[in-house]
Amino acid sequence: MHEKLRRIKLLLMDVDGVLTDGRFYYTDDGREFKAFDVKDGFAIRLAGLAGLKFGIITGKMSTIVERRAEELRIGEVHQGYFNKLDVYRDIIDRLKLFDTEVAYIGDDLFDLGVMKKVGFSACPADAVDEVRESADYIASREGGRGAVREVIEMILKAHGKWDSLVNDFLSGRMKLPAQ
């Protein structure tokens, strides 16, 4: 697994059930709310400073996702795609990446096509059985509760960057730009 992780340059993710807990919250007037884990967000920002690229491929359309992706400086945001494999192929062609240089975190059947193509696939602890059986790694945390952070830490540790990032951050040598 360490060798697979060392090759990763891009981490793609689903949103609902991965970056969120998969629940939809609606107000009486029909507005939608989602909750994102701050630890996942912090890890995305930190890893971005280390050169790891990020992307989202999700079946649902949401201005909330656009906003969160902008806050976290996620470069690839693709919404409204249930056939995620076509979007995935477009991304790697445009970025000139090999499958082995991409990781994907998914939680449901829509994610399996991409998960079977990438160099490293992961899922939250509460992913559906078919995804859990296909994943290279099953996080100990659930979607929207730190599963993304767990995978990012693994990638950065395999690259030999995690300890120096943490030390630079704690010493004040590195500051994250305001969101």
C-alpha cells in the first residue's frame, strides 16, 4: 500500500457520504444544508500546500459544494455526474496523469467505476458493502467525520511530508491563507 500511496498526485472524492455524513437537511422553505468536517478541510488545505491536488466528482448539484470547494481551493469540481468514470477520464487526460497517480474516496455504487481504475481507492467506514469490498483501504472513520483526513495523512506520510508539514505549522513557519 505504501508504494501505491507514494505515487499519488491527485485525490478525487465524492461529496455526500465522504466529505459529509450523507444526510440532507432541508428547511421548511426548501433550502438545503450540509455539514462538513473541519478536520477534513484542514487536511485538504495543508496537503494543498505540500503540492497534492484535489477534485470532487458528485452526482448532485449544490451551491454549498461550490462554496466549500472554493474555501478549500479544490481545483477540480464536477457536479451532476452519475457516470463518474467519464469525468474521471477527462480529468486525468487534461492533467496528463496516469491512473496510478490518482486516489479516489467513495462510499456508494456510483463510485465503483472510478475506484476500480485509480491507483489507490479508499472509502469511509460506513460505505456500502460493495464499495468496502472493492477499496484498497477502509478508513476507521465515517464519511463527514474525518475519513478524508485519515486518507490524506496516509498519502502525505507515504510521501515523507506529513511530519515536516506538522512541524512547520506548529512552529509558525507555515501559515494557511485565510479561507
